[in-house]
Amino acid sequence: MSSVNLITLYCQDLEASLAFYSALELVFAEEQHGNGPRHFAASAASLVVELYPESERQPATRGLLIGIAVPHRQSCMEKISRNAIVSEDWASRIGSGKPIILRDPDGNRVYLEELLG
């Protein structure tokens, strides 16, 4: 059986994307491979999420829907700009088990759920 183990996002504003995804409790380490660009990587279970700066060769990633489950959604929401919130009724969704839809700095949608149990 196959599994997805890497997602790389190219970011228009690397620092803004790092702050956004860090607020969602992903823990990033700074990396640089040889002469390649400085970037950040976080491991979550068997998945690695990488944030790279956009370049002429690789423009910012756009149009994705990314699902993230966090242990404490309310604490994440306290760190997120209200401008990032797409769900109109996000306050009623806290603790309801319903996802909250966010928009990252490059316009990708993030489906934020709370881990159960």
C-alpha cells in the first residue's frame, strides 16, 4: 500500500507561512541542503511538510486544500489572524467537532480539525 510522506509548499512570504503553520502546532526546523535555499521542515507522524521560498523556477503553491488535525484547536485559533479565517461561524465550531476553514498566506485553504480522544 502506498502512502504520502512529503508535502512541499513554495511560499511567497516564507516567514509569514512559517508563522501561520507554526501557530497550527507544526514544529519546524530550519534546513539547507548544499547550495539550495534556506527552508523549513516539520514532521507529523509519517509526513514531512516543507516550506520553501518561491523562486522564478518555482512560484508559490496555490489552490491546495490541506487538512490538519490539532490537539487544541482553540489555542491555535488564538494565534491566527482573523483575516485567515474563511468559515463565517468559526466561533460556534470550536468544540463542535466541525472543521474550521482557514486561508494560509498564499491562499491555500486549511481544513482545521481537533483531534478526538
